[in-house]
Amino acid sequence: MARANGDSSHAKISDPKNDSFVHQLRATHQAILVGAGTVNADNPSLDVRYANGSNPIKIVLSAMLSVDVTKKLFKEGKTLVYNQLKSEVTEYVEFIKLENLTNLTMLQDLAARDIHSVLIEGGPSVLGSFIKDKLWDEALILKSSKEWSEGIKAPWLGIPRYEEIVSNSDTLNYFKPA
Ligand SMILES: NC(=O)c1ccc[n+]([C@@H]2O[C@H](COP(=O)([O-])OP(=O)(O)OC[C@H]3O[C@@H](n4cnc5c(N)ncnc54)[C@H](OP(=O)(O)O)[C@@H]3O)[C@@H](O)[C@H]2O)c1
């Protein structure tokens, strides 16, 4: 999923021709979620630039607020930062403190805000926690035909895919919970 030691230089492994597909997927969800580690390492925009559609609400999980709020994510649109330390609303960011923050309590809080579809784009620690909690409806792995000999492995779903589609030089693998 990533270069070793958070090295995000030359970290893109998927085919750039699939960017529009990924952005179309983003546009079909109300919200997109990542962990603080992904924000800090990749400085992502999490918007829909390569497809038609609306930008989803951005959500960052950062229990201990290790997230770097100077990243570009926090300079436009709306971002919710779920954490255990503070509640605060600024121009582009709402910090939401949940003392009993878990993936489930966060999803319940989102539902109370009428947000019912969330695309989780990782990284591995966030993805692993949702897999462990069995809080997912569908998973999509975009698998590159290129290989890295070392780095951070993607979490293992432990079930077979139900569909595989070749897309440009990548393969799309779809999974549903057993
Ligand atoms: N290939 C891909 O598609 C892809 C996608 C995304 C990211 N990545 C890569 O993944 C790497 C980052 O992954 P990572 O595993 O180190 O970090 P991560 O999952 O992005 O974020 C970890 C941080 O998120 C918070 N967190 C995680 N799970 C939480 C939970 N259940 N509840 C509350 N907070 C939670 C914690 O923040 P606090 O410390 O503030 O508590 C934790 O330190 C980067 O190298 C990035 O390039 C790859």
C-alpha cells in the first residue's frame, strides 16, 4: 500500500489512467475518510478533480490529534476531524470530540448528521480497524501490475473476491463481507 517508513516519494503504484475511476467512486459517496497518518504522509486533496460530480465531505480519524492541520485538505471544503481531545469549529474544519471514540460511535455520529455512505481510503491502520470491527459493506482493491519489493502491506480481508475486472494496467478486485 505504501513505501516503507512513511516515505511517500514516488508512492503512487496504481495506473494514473484509473484516477478518473477512483474520483468517480468518490463522487458517489457522501463522505470520504482517511486516517491522520495518510494526511500527514500524502497531503491529499480528497476531492473529485478527474471526474464529474460533487466533492464528498472529508473525514479524518485522529484520536490523539496527531494530524497536521496545515495540510491542504484543511484549506477548502468541509472536513470533520473525529478525535478524543477537543470540539471546535473553524472556517473549513469541525473538530468533533467523542470521548468514547470508536469506529462505531463515529459512524453513529455521522448517521445523526445524515451521512450514510462513506468511502474509506485508508491508510492501513484505519482500514485494518474497520476490517477488524467488520464495519464495511464492500471493498475494492485496485491492484497494480507493478511490484514493490518492500513497503507496507495492504490489510488482508481473508475472503475471496467476488469479481475481478481488468482496468488499464491495474486489476479491480471486489469483495463483500462473508
Ligand atoms: N495505497 C493506498 O491506496 C493508500 C491509501 C491511503 C494511505 N496510504 C499510505 O498509508 C500510509 C499511512 O497509513 P497509516 O496506517 O500509517 O496511517 P493511517 O491509517 O492513515 O492513520 C493512522 C492514524 O489515524 C488515527 N486512527 C487510526 N485508526 C483510528 C481509529 N480507529 N480511531 C481513531 N483514530 C484512528 C490515529 O491518529 P492519532 O495518532 O491522531 O490518534 C493514527 O495514528 C501512508 O504511507 C500513505 O501513503 C496508501
